[in-house]
Amino acid sequence: MKAKATFYHAGCPVCVEAEQNVAAALDPQRFEVEIVHLGNDKARVAEAESAGVKSVPALVIDGLPFHINFGADLSALK
């Protein structure tokens, strides 16, 4: 069974670079990757917050958040 990986970002240059270099590097045989652009899908900000995301870009793998660099604080997307 594949692990669930959700990559949250806001579309900023830091986020786009992280998506291209981190999220795209995940092995599709091991991970089911979903990309969520919180700038376009504000309804999912609460979901990201409840998953422990504090800033974007962030990658949540099986419920564990990993923050990558610092593009934007999650509160700025509300």
C-alpha cells in the first residue's frame, strides 16, 4: 500500500521550486502524491492547519508534517 503524501503550497517562487524539486522527487511506487495550491483552494487551509502545517511549502506524509524552507506563514493564506 502506498503512503499518502500531500504537498501544500501557495504558489510563491519558494513553493514552486520545492514542488519541482521535492514533491516531484518522491517515488510514485511508494507514495500517492497530492499537490494542494492553498492560494487557489483556500477551503483546504483548515485541513492543512489540522495536519500540523505552520508554513508553506510543506509536505505531509502519513499525517506527519515536514516544513520545507519558508515561503509563507499559513495564517497569511486565510
